[in-house]
Amino acid sequence: MAKIRKTIVTPDNAPISDGDLQETAEVYQKHVNLGLSGIQGLMDTFGYTRRTAGRHVALARKAGLLPETKASLNAQQRVLERGTAYAPKTAPKAVKTTTKPAATPKAATPKAEPKATTKNGTEYARERRAKRRAERQAHVASILSEEVGNGQTATKSVVDTPEFKIRWEEPPPINRSNNGREIDDKMTWMERLEPIKAARKEHPKEWAVIRTFKKNGRHWTAARNLTYGLLKIPAGRWEFVARTNAAGEHNVYARYLGPDYRRKNAR
């Protein structure tokens, strides 16, 4: 049968009777004489926690039921030695008490003028900024003007710049059917893909170039938008890829795979 150990926890300010302290001292001293831990013996015997057992042992030592530890005795010895070392060697001198004569009234002296207030860091920073601002303005003024004759100044001539000619023109409309890529191209994706779908019997599942872009990267965007269904295309199952051929043309390829049976209006 397993041994059941009950842990007893008592608050720090709980009163402890003399009988409990006497029993604690006996159990503690018994375990110490056997070469065992006295705190562990109290924990095993009474079910105390380590904190409660240590508190009981401290109270037993204070009551004189247990001898002081070697460390405690050494500490007390050091305190005594420190006290004798710092004790005064000679008796304190007697304080002489003398009575001072009555003070004669002094003549009134004029009050000293108040000292000038010192500047703080903020005021010094403001002065430095104002000084630098004045230096910059003087430098700019010296660049834009030069001294002539008897103290007169004349502004330097500014280099003439060509006049900008305004060209009034309305912006061209954005070709929404072409996703705003190239203004000159008016064909929509529907117009490009319908002929491929119509020729599905003569060229079944064959690739065809449906668009050539001038700039690299736009063909990839167009192929992705067509694949994801972001652009309007004919019904059916399509496959789109983007490639750059040996001639440097950025092409979009497409091929028709057949009707899409998942849609009701598949053709």
C-alpha cells in the first residue's frame, strides 16, 4: 500500500506553541545526530513544507532549544570584532560652553544687484539657428548681387532659359477591350480566339499565336489573366502560355481543347 504523505502549510504569522517547538527540536536533533538532514526529517515526520520546517527550526534556535549553527556563530564573532575595531579609542572631548557678547547692530548695507540669469540649452540652440539662418541669407545675397562702385549693388544677370511651349491636346481614350496595353491595337480577345475555335476541326488542339507584345513581361500577364478567366474569352476549354521566341518576340499562345461540359451553354 502506497504511503500517503500529507503536506501541512502554515502561514508565516501563525503562532507555534512551546510543545511544538520542543518536538521540532527533538526530531531535528535526532536526525542530525544520525548524520541526516534535520529539515528533511521534519518534512518526512510532520509533512511540513521546506519553508515551514525552516521557520520552525529558526524559532527553536531563537528559543534556545537548538544550538546555533557554525555559520551563525562566525557571523556573531565578526560583528563583535567589527564593533571593537570601530570603537573610539579615547574619550570624547568635553564641549566648551562660552557665552557670546551681545551683537552690536550693523549698519545697513545696500542690496546687491540680482545676477544675470543664465541661458539654458534651448535658448542657446535658438541663437545658433538664428545665426546660421543669417549666414545663409548673407551667402545667398552675395551670390545674387555684386558690389559696384561706391557701395551700390547690382543684381547678377540670370541665364536665359528656352521658353517652354505648351501643346494643348486631349488625352487619347483608353482601349478597355485591350486592357489598356497598346492604344493602336483595337482587336479584342474574343476576336482573336473565335477564328481558332472555328478551325478546331482542321487544326485540332494546335497552338496559335494570338498576340505579340513589344515589351517583355506583358505577355506573361496576359496569359495569366486569360488562364484565370479575368478576361472575356469564347466558351470552351482553353490553354494559354507565354513565350519569347528566338527573334525576340514576346508572344501569347493559345489552343482550343474542346467544349466545357461543366457549363450549360457549352458549344
